[in-house]
Amino acid sequence: MDLTVKSTENIEYMVTKITEKLRMVNVGAIKPGSFNEEMYEDLHYLYTLVMKKEHFSPSEMQAIAQELGTLRKA
């Protein structure tokens, strides 16, 4: 899978992997279809950051969730 290519499938994949890695409880609030390709680079950056780390503090998890909320379509 080439995540450098902007596509709906890649957005869905990255959002799913981020929520799985963070073990987010309210996954329903972060639907892959809620993200716009215009924000793809930011989402890809966030995905890369999350995948590199093994553990997250509660404040890091909150910041990541807030960033995901910011990247969603209005």
C-alpha cells in the first residue's frame, strides 16, 4: 500500500490504524469518511507519528484525538 497517494482507501486505512493503535473507545465519532483529501498530508503525518511510538501518555492521546477532530470535514 502506497500511503503517499491521496485516496479514500488510504484515508480509511490510516484512520483505522490510528484508532486501533490508540485503542480509542469512541471510534464511531472518528469515521474515515469524515476526512477530506485536502487534509491528506496532515493525516499522513499524524499516522506516521502514531505508528512510530509504542506508548502514549493520556495527554498525548488527547492531543491526537483533538488533531483528528481538527482534520475532519466541517
